[in-house]
Amino acid sequence: KMILLSKVFPTLDCASCIATPKMAAVRNNPRIRILTVSEVRKISRNGSSFELEIEKKPTYVDPEKCTGCGECEKVCPVPRPDQFNAGLTVRRAVYIPFPQAVPKKALIEKRGLSPCSRFCPLGVRAHALVALLRQGRYQEALKVHLEAAPFPGALSRICEAPCEKRCTLRAQTGRPMSIRALKGFIFQEAVRNLSLEWPQAEGPRVALLGEGPLSLSCAYFLRKAGFQVFLFAEKGRLGGSLRAHPEIPEEFLEEDLRLILEGIELQESWEEAPEKLLEEGFAAVFLERAPGTKVDPRTFETTRKGVFAPPEVPASLLQEIHLGKEAAARLRAALEGKKVSAPYKLPKSGPLEGERRLLSEEEALREASRCLDCAGCCECRSCERACPAGAINFSQKAQKLRVEAGAVVLATGFRLFEPEENPLWGYRKYPNVITGMQLERLLAPTRPYNAVMRPSDGRIPGNIALVLCVGSRSLKEGTPRCSRICCMYSLKQAQLLLGAVPFAEVTIYYIDLRAFGKGYEEFLRQTQAMGVHLKKGRVARIEPAGKGDLWVYYEDMEGAGGVKRARHDLVVLATGALAEPALQRIVSAEIFDELGFVKEAFPEKAPGQTALPGVFVVGAAAGPRDIPDTVVHAQAVALQVVLHLRRSGFAA
């Protein structure tokens, strides 16, 4: 967490200036292998050594190609909370974790597909449509739809919208995203000036007989695959049953047809036998309607070689497009000599539900802003197109690695107490209650804003409270122990606040101030001399005081006693340090204490050594430590590890 800090106490040296050269030195050491975005799944003892099972998670970015230029971030439409800035700002789903990252490579936050995208039978990335709409990139959104399916205009009116039925918002609030209505808005805004880019038609010649959505969809996807496509149909009847549908505006259907016909040769209706077309040089013929004809459900080929037809009768537009898309895929496989193993099955058709009216831009943007971006990446592929190095790779999979080691060092650090667990602190309930780590980011040289400001209104605060022992020294929440670092980092923050906001009043509410390290007592006195108010009293609760200000209720332990209250316009919670629970899933329980920290067997004689031979612990994984103590402890543990490797005779 050091890279997140503004400065270190008591010297007030720049934290990044200390940490960054160390990270670079580790990165450049030829004997050190860094596995980023990886997790140890299992540790097994193998005689005197260990075997580690490691899962290297996909980043969807090739680290060998990525140059860290950040072009992908500029075009990504999905905002995500920025962990580096403690959630004060947003980053993008594709991002470089922080400016000094080593190695400086991008990665993509991707948790599969959003339910709306995953359950679309046509493969339309509904999440991508919404994300691009929010940024006003309407044509890009429409192109994303057209990559997966034609007829976006008609679908925006009469699709059964399985995406809305699976929307996460539907489960949480009872009202899903109006994806179909948003699709209609995108279509009406973007379609007029849109022209598609078609690949060179160099493939075999294919003839399609029919004027309905099924034939048109099949023709569309065959043409996208580079085939020479000839559609035999009467122009005035193109669209089939869609022409008479009362829900589809005429201009929507005409634009849908225009986009499809741009790359297709339209011919007059064919009245003769389809075999005659094969004799004229066509590689295959597709019949939209072939009643009474036996059709192979795998290949879609009829008993007449080279003649194809649908094996089922669709009952809705969604089913027609799906069947046309699948027909194109299977016809292509047949012409390329590939086998298709699975028989075709129509997706289920459901009732028309939800909103179908045309939205204004204001309504569409408001509706799109409700999206939770629940899967992270929306798979719009904007980053893939923008990357100059071609580093984006959505086909990446998790890798299982096995590593043999002579010793294992547990250096997982600590986690900070989440104050939202106790509603009395008002965290996430009142926007001007923040944590100490969030204040660190506001004060840091790499801060998200150019000044210290209140989250609620961006105003510079003039009366700031720092509340100590939040989640520490408590039998009800967090840990009963003192976290050791909170007093000193709060004193440091008080000094930095007076430097950043010279006119501010800063008050620290504490139970006991523990300045135990070298130079710490002097640092405490210096803070008092700068005018910081120190009030001995445990804070009971925080309540709103109007205009974004807050009442802090505290026990007056040095004055007249009793409960008092004070008004502040920003409250900072100094959260305690807790054990990292993930460690207990892979290491034997016998080495943990009652709070979940790793116990040292002989802390004075053999620092870092645990009850398990060959397993060591360093730094705050053994209990809360400040940075100087952690550095000294790390040096001692490194020596213990070297001695163990020599005694065991392990050679890498």
C-alpha cells in the first residue's frame, strides 16, 4: 500500500520516490520472476521443498506487445471504481493500474459477459450498446449491433428482449434496463449516415430464394464472410411479414433493408427449379421455404445436393434472424468442407414485454446511466481497434502454473477495516465521510484532483475531523488490538492538510496517542505546535448537520465529561489494520493467531519463522507494522530464508 501514500512519517519523504526505484530494481533483476495478476491456489510440501499451484489470470492484453501507451483507456466506454484512488474517481475497464506500475502494462477487468449480453440468442452485446450510448457514440453502438445481427430497427420494436428478462437491475430493483427502447434510440440517431464496410467478395457464388428476414439474414452473414451473394426476390416484397407489422415504422424497415442490400446482388424472383442455378455456376442454393422437403438438422442440406433449407419454421423475428445466421454458418461450413456435429435448435420465443416507445436523447441518456456495468468489460472491442501494437487478445485463458520452491514467504500485508460495516460511522451514507486512505489519495502528488475537496460538492473544507480507532481496539467490530499505524498517519495527514489548506481547522479525536517509534514523539509535538486540536474522546456516531456538514458526537474524556458534539465539513475515519483472510485458504490453520495474523514461532531469535518449517512471514502479515519496522523485519526474514535454504540443500 506504500505506493498509495502521499508521504511517510516522520520524515515526510515522498512515498512514491522511495517505492518506485525499489519496484524497478526488482523488475530488472534477472533472478526475480514477477507473476502479475496471479493467485496461489495450493501449497504442498514435497520432502524438504514445496510445490505451489498458481493460477495466472487472463489480462486479455499481451504483455510482450503492450507498450503502456494508454490509447486503449481513451476509447473504453465502461467506467469502473478506481482502486488506486480509493474509489474517489473512476478508471476504465481497460486500464494501467497506476502511473508507476511495474511492469507498466494494461489489463482488462472482465468477469465473463453481462447477463444481458450472455443471454441474447443473436449474440448482440447489449452492454456494449448501452456503454457506447452513454458516451454519445451512437454510430459505434449501431455497428456493434450489426456485427452480431441485422435488422436493429425492427428488433428495437418487436424483439422479445431476453436481455431485459436477465438484466441484473431487474433482480435488484424490479425494473430492468429498457434495452429495446435504447436500441431504437441508437438506430434512429445513427442509421441515416451509416454505410457498412464489406469484405472483398471473393468466395463462392451463393443464391438465396426468398424475401423474408430469414433469407435476408442468411445473405447478410454470407456476404460478411466474403461470399458472392445473389438474392432472388421481388424488391417490393422484401422484408416479408415485417412490411405489414403495425409496430415497425416504415422508415425503420427501409433503413434495415438498405444496410443489408448494400453488399448483396438483388435479382428478380426465380421461378424455375433450384438445380438450374447450380448448373449456372452457383456453389449452393438456399431456399427460405421448402415445405415437405427433408432437411438435415446438422448441415441444413436437403436431399438434393447443393440445395439448403431451414429445418424448422420460425415463429418470431428473433428466431428468423437466428435461423438465418445459423444457416449462413452451416452453409459456409459445407462449402469449406468442415463438419458440423450439433443439430440446430431454435431459441425459445417469449411474449413481447417492456417499453417500445421512441426515447428522446435526454431520456435515453438517463436510462443508460442506470446500467451497473456488472461484468466490467462490455466487449465493444473499441480497445482492440485503438491499440497500435495489436496487444488486445480476448481469447486469453487462465493458466495453471506449478512452481517448486525451497521456502515460502507470506507477504500479503493487511487489509483495512471497512467502516460501512457500522452504520453509526456514516460511511457511504454521507458523502463527506471518507477514510484515511481516501484522504491519502487527496493529498498525494498523483492525486485525482488538484486540491483537497469535499466529495459532495467539490468545496475546499475548512473544518476537518480525523477520527482514530475506527475498527481498532473494539470488541464489537474490526479488531480488539491497536493497529499501531493509525495515530502516526493521522498526525502526518493533519500536517499535510495544514500545508494544503492553510486556513483549515483540523481536529483529531483519539483514545490514546501512541508515538512509540524513533522521532515519533517529536513529530507529535510538532503537530500540536502547528495548531492541530487534539481531543481525547471516543466518537460515538456521526450525523448530518445540513449543507453537507456533519455532527460528530464524542465522549469528552478530558473536559467536563459527558457526550458532546462538534460540527465539521469533512470527517476522516482512521481505519484499523486487519488480517488478510484469503491466506487461510492455502496455509495450515496452526500458524495463525486468534485474529487471523500469521504467528512467528520465535520472533526474537528467528524473525519471520513460523511453526511450519520452510514457511516464513514478513511485514504486516504477522501483525500491523509501520514502514520502518517492516523494512527491518524484511531484512531479518531474508537472512532466515537464506539460512534455511542452505541447511535444506535446496538448489533452484
